[in-house]
Amino acid sequence: EGEGTNMRPDFDPDVFAFSLAENSDVGTLVGTALATDADSPVLTYSITGGNAEGAFAINPNNGDITVADKSEIDFEDKMSHTLTVQVTDNHAMNPMSDTANVNITILNLQTSVTIADASDVESSGVLVFDVTATGDDINQAFDVTYRTTDDTAVDATSTLGTNDYEGTTSSVITFDGTSISETKTISITLNDEGVVEADESFIVNLLSDNSNDVTISTTSATGTITNDDDTVISISDVVKEEGDAGTTNFVFLISSSDLAVQDITLTANTIDGSASDASDYTAVVNGLVTISAGTNSATATVQVSGDTDVEMTETFSIALT
């Protein structure tokens, strides 16, 4: 439609629809609101409404709409934006203009954070947990806060007297947030106490993140400290007279180099030396000997038969397995 000798520029369509991923960087092209004018090749574009926060900019020469403020492109804050754009021709005496609406839908991006259980021997000195973010490339760095809590293992800051690992009440790992799969690690120092003990464990808890585009799907993982200290089992010799009749108990002391943290069960079998189980003693076959938890010794008893025969000193032995 014309007024005087100037034709009005025209947006076609009158409503533009674009989509844009949240957290898009400044300068990201949203779309182009293009107009035509039959008698004016030079057109000027501007945003005249819906952009109070300054989220978008428009190229005045070609109608390209771009991101101007990344922080405003957040699905959780605002799922869509409607801009009013204007185009004006360059007629000197009677410039004409047209307007159009631009509807911009913000696409929600989400990433999910998980943590995996970890296990290693105490002497390794460190237990490493993998923490993985998977999902969308949210194009935004984010932090995850974590802490440790005791299970059967005890933090070195505890007053309980053990020193299994170096815990934390609040620490942070940072993700780049620019990949569909990204793994970071949490390293917890282990203290090698040099003590034979049962396997122990503690918990790493993922507490929070600083982005509304992140969901913590797995909130905790178990770290298992595997005992790799060995205890030494020994058995003492017994030298004793057999007696002239009946039986005499030969009591062998079986010792552990460390206090047993759980019952240690051994199998005892006698082995003939110069003494014979047929006449000199009662054989022990697959006898069970238990060093109880909290102790470091037990005994095994062999009944030796007495007689009045004149004979050389005789021996037998006990094998433990």
C-alpha cells in the first residue's frame, strides 16, 4: 500500500517464530525478521517492544536477531519472549514503516549428575570417585558441592581414635557444562594404618549445584577401603613328658601377630614324625581352631599316650591351614 509516491515496507509473515537453546552465547543468531520494499532497497530494522531486559539485539541493516545478554536466556526464568520489531525505509520526505511480532521459544536444557561407588586397597593412598554429567550441552559451567560421612571407616578429624581417611564437610567440583557427557573425579586421601582390619567404607554425598539446568540423579556413593595388611600366624613348640600311663595333653599355643578384627578359623592336622599316631598320640584330623575377634591367640590340644617303654624322644607336628 502506498502513500504519495512511497511504498510501505512489508514484513511477510507478520509473525515470525524461532526457537533458541537456553544459555546461548552472546552473538548467537536467533533468526532473521526480513522485510521487503518495492521502491526502497535500504531498510532499517529495530526492536521496539518486548526487550526491556536487553536479551536480544537486531542488526539494523538486515534484520538478524541475535543474543545480547546470555544471562537472560534461561528457560527456568522465562520460557519464551515476544519481540516487536520495526522496519523503516529511507524515504527522505515521507518514510514508511511496518511492524511484526517475533515469538522466540526457549528450549530447556538439562544435564544429570551421577556418582559411582569406588573401591581400592588401603595402601593405594587415595580413593577416586567418578562423577559424570550426561544429557544436554547446557553451555554453562556449574559447580557441585559434596561432603563425606563415616560408615564403618572413620574420618581423620573424628575423636574416635582411628584415622582411616581424610574427609571433607564441604568441597566443590566444577563442570565445564559444554559436553553431552563430562566426567570429573573426587579424590579422597586414605591413611594406611598398617593394621589388619576388616574392609571399611565411607560415603560421599553430592549436596547441591548452582544451576537450575542440573539434576543430581545419584546423591551418594560408597567408598570401600579394602584391607591389604597381612597377619602372621605362628604356633609354639611343646616339649613335655608323655607319662607312664593314660594320656597327657600337649597344648599348642597358636598366635596372631595382630588382634583379630573378626574370627580367624584355622584347620589343624597332626603329622607323624618319629612318633606315630597309631601308638604314641591321638591324631587330630581337620580340627578347627578359632582365634576370636578381639584376641590374638587360641590353643590346639593333642592327647599323647603314656607308656613305660624305654625309647628315644619322639616328635610329631601340627600343620595349620
